[in-house]
Amino acid sequence: MGALTHCELRARFRAPFQELPVDILPPILSHLTDRKDWHACTLVSKTFGRMATPFLYSTLDSRVISKVSLLFNSDCDLQTKVKRCNAWIRGMAFNEERDALAFPKGVWISPCNLGTPSLYDSPPTTRARTLRAVHRGMLLTYPNITRDTLTALSLCTNLRSMTWIDDISSRTSTGAKLLAFLDVLRTLPVRELTIRTHTDLGEEVWSQLITLTGLRKVSIWCMEGPPRVLQGWSGPLGSTLTHLELGRCAGVPPTILITVLSQLPLLKDLRLKGAPATSIPTILTFLPNLESLDTEYLLSGSGSYYNQRPRSYRAISLDDDEDDEEPEEPPLPVLRRLTVRTSSMDNLGPQKLWGWIRELVPRPGLETFRLHAFTFNMGYTGIPRMFILDLAVAHGLTLREFIVGDAHLTLKDVECLCSKFPKLETLNCSLASPDVASIVDAISGAKNMQTLKLQVNWIPNGGGVATRSSIFKLEDATNMMLRSDDSKLRTISIGHKQYTGKWVLQESEAGKPGQLKFVVSEDVAEDKWKT
């Protein structure tokens, strides 16, 4: 037998994953959410590294503090920094946060156009975040930080999202710096823009800002100066804008707010802070495509609201005499997600709130309902049973998440909720219970429940003091998750403890198949104020 050629040797001894189709990797890797998993994928092989790196560096959070030494020093030429980044990474989010990640005094380079392989699409979002505090605090040690930042930003040909943050309360105007960034953004394919400032933007900045077009998401939070609710900007954005956040609507006349939002018919996601509750139903009639609404119900702006019954809609036949019938009001959109934020002076809550919520979602289709409510006397906001029953009439077959935080439900309310909403997957509320068995009985009708988060006020027996640690234990969480063969419950939070269950394949002796064992782990629950 003759000696094997080099090509034959390579064909016989192939490296692992060498024959794996490359085009199937990005769809698989896109389902990962933990950066540790993406980092592990980059170490598997060169192919995996090339595919996983864009996901790993599609977004970097400036709040992550790193103890790693500098990769670049501030004296390094900017073009050298870009070349070095391009030599070892395909995508990196742009950021200048001091002591952030690996480049405390360097300039973050966003994904440059390096020739993405045609076999797959790069991650859809690349972000840039700029903080005024960084530019101001580092001028002494890095006087060229703003200039270098603008130069680097102009090289980010894949930039899709830009965030400007100015949380410093001072009289010093930042208009010149922000205008410089806006000039660069005009040359980039930015589709999302977020501006969060403590001081007023100023008329000069606003006049330039409203000339930007083609944006799909806009978020404006300005704590001082006149409220900025897209006056003069809603028209140019009407053909593209789908997501909008207005962080300061208090003091804006309802007529102006309605006029502005009526020019944005493509909106799918809307968040308003400080908007009059009386204007929300009217605003919704102009947004037929809206799927998600996050708004407030404030007593100061809602005292005159009339608690009317939910609207009923009748199909108009072609044979109807239009002269004899009053014109129908425009229908409200089919909301999929509704978040309401409110406060109350007592634990009864604003009594007109419940009818107002029902009026916002008269058409079937609501999947997620969130209520962020608190009382000034440290009590609980109670949810009327009638509200649950009325909500079930329209959304009994669609609601999957009922998240009301510290709002109080009775055990009978929970039982009613689980029976009226058969697709319920997540329940988050506060309740009082004498024991664990009562909670198990209350949720017995929720066949599809996956997550249960409760703030429990344990009712003591015999005048004693009941504590969470003495009543709810790991064994109770396990029994609750396995209460039936078809139980889907896998996450339980009671107070500050969270229990997570999963099936684990146990190792066995050689030649014997492994066995599945249900394991429940205990950890600290996430921050309840996370919204």
C-alpha cells in the first residue's frame, strides 16, 4: 500500500465538528441567553468560535465592573485599537463606561462591517451606550475621549441602537456633545434611540433630534424642562415607529397627547408615564396595531374618571340603514400585554381602577396582566373578586400571566383565578394562608402553571407566631411541583426564597441505563422591584 497523500490524511483524521453544517449553528446558538454558555461555545473550535463570538459581544452592559487589566492604553492610536479589535473579534458593543468590562480607558468598538458570512445572519441588535459622566469625569486623564468616541462611533457600520444617558443635575449644558453624536448617528443605520437626561435637552437639540427619521423605537426620559412628547416628530416617524416610551407626560394637555399619538398608527408597544388616565381609552382607538401597553392610573389625574361599563361591539351589516344607526366608536386594539402602575391612600385601592382596566381590554386576546400597586399606609391593595370574574369573561381562554406583586388575593380568589383561566402559566401575588396544604388546594385547578411567586402572610395557629422558614420548606416545594403526574410547575418563590425543579439523569453502573430523578434547588429570589 502506497503512502497516503496529505489530502487523504486530512480526510481520514478530521477534527470533531469539522463536518457539521455551519449554517445550523446560529439558529441553535441564538436560543442561548447566558454569556457563560456563549463563551464556552467560542472555546469548542474555530468554527464554533466564529459563530458564537457575534452573539457573545452583541451587547455589553456598562454596569459590569471588571478587574481585568487594560487591553489598550489611552495613548494608543484609535485606528490601531480598531484594527486590534477586528483582528480577534467580530462584534463588540460600543461603550465608554470607566472600569467597565475589559477596557476601562479604551474606546469600545461596535461591530464594524467585517464581511458577515452569507450562511447566517449576525445578531439583530448591536448597541451603543454613552454616559455624560464618563466624558466629564475622564477629561483630565483622557482629554480626547469625546473626539475618539465620535471617531469610533462613526466606524460602527452595523450600529442599530444608541443610548444617551445624562443623570447629572447641573446647569452645564450638554447640548454641544449630544449634537455631535446626533451628527454621527445620521450616517449610521440606527433604528433605536434612547435618551435619558436629568436636565432639559434644550430647543436647539430638540430641533435637530426631530429631523431623524426611519426610527423604529424611541425612548425619551427628560426630568426637567418642558415635557417632550414628540411634538413635531410624530409625523415623520409615523411610517416606521413601532415602540415608544415617553417618560414624562405629566402636565401635557390630553388633546396634545392624543394628537401626537394619533399620528403613529404602527405602534405595537407603548409606555406612558404621567399620562392622564382619562385620555388612554381615546388614545387606544388610534392605535389599531398596539399589542403592549404600560401606563399609569394616578388619583391626581383620574378623579373625574367615570367608571362606565366595558364597551360592547356590534357587527354592522351592509343592509343596516346608516341613517337610523348611530356611528360606532372606533374599536380598541387587541392588547396582548397590559401593565398598570398605580397607588392608593388605603388598602381598598382606587375603586374606579378596575372598571378603567376592563375598558382598556374589552376584546379577547390579553395574555399578560401586570399590576404595580402600593399603598401609603404600608398595607396591601386588594383585588375585587368581581374584577377577576369580569376579566375572565373576555380573556378566560387567553390569559397566561397574572402578575400583581404585593396586591392581595384570598385563597378563594386564587382558586377562582386558576379555574377561570385554564391557560394560566404564571401567578404572582400576595395572600394569607394557614398552611401549605391550603395553597396547594387553591392552585389545584391550574394545570398549566409553571411559575408561582407568592408573598405569604402565614396565619398562626393557637396564637403563636408563624414564620416562612418554619412552614414552607424544600420538601413542600418538591411535593407542590409533583402534586400530579401532569404538573408543569417548576419555579416557586415564597418570600425571599426561590425553588427551581428539574429532571436530572442520574449516572449508573456500566451497561445499565441511567435513571431520571427530580431535583429541586433552593436559592434567593430575584429583586421584587425589578420591572
